[in-house]
Amino acid sequence: MADSKIEQYLIDLMITYQQVENNLWLLDDEERSLQGVAVMQAEPLVIIRAEIMDAPKSHLLELYKKLLELNASDIIHGAYALDHGKIVLIDTLQYETMDYEDFRASLDSFSMALADHYPVLSKFREKQGA
């Protein structure tokens, strides 16, 4: 039996995960492109987060423009953000009112973004040494 509705939803969705701390799960589901996605319950929120890459030293304006365009056109739940020099994908949900469909929709959005945006964003990763 799951200790929280988050864990129960992960089980119901048949997502491969590991509980690394109380209220912190690390997803490792290659089939769904959900590798390295962290799900944290921090009352009153559920935070879903994936580190994408270090922010490059060059071509920042081009990268930030692309991230804003992706936020506007391709991200259904969540957004790309900058956090301490890292590009992250992040979404927040209200724990109390979050249901299975909300949680699934957020993870589906992450899955799509992580799979579809990798070719676009990896070009900036290659430019880091430039």
C-alpha cells in the first residue's frame, strides 16, 4: 500500500521510480522519457522537476528565446526555468486538490518535452565549450 497519493498515482501509472527520501521520488522510466525527474511533496505543493542542462556560457540569448518559445507553444503543464545556472523543467500542483488526471497530465507534459525538445536543446549543450 502506498504511503501517499503521489506514490499511489506512480504505481497506478506503472512508472518506474525510487523513493529516495520521505516525500521525494525519483523517476527512472526510460520508456516514458521520465529519467531523472524528481517529484517532491512540499506541503501545500507537489513539485515536479527535471534538470535539463547547465546554462551555456555563450548563445544565452538564443537559448532563452528558444525556451520561451517552447514554454508558449509546446509545454502544456510546467515551464522551463533557470535555477542557479541550470536549465530546469518545473511544474507545481496543489497537493490537496491534485487528482490522478492532474498528476498524469503533468507527467505526460514532461515526457513529451523531455523527448521532443532534446534535439533542439542539445544543440546549445554542444556550444558550451565554444
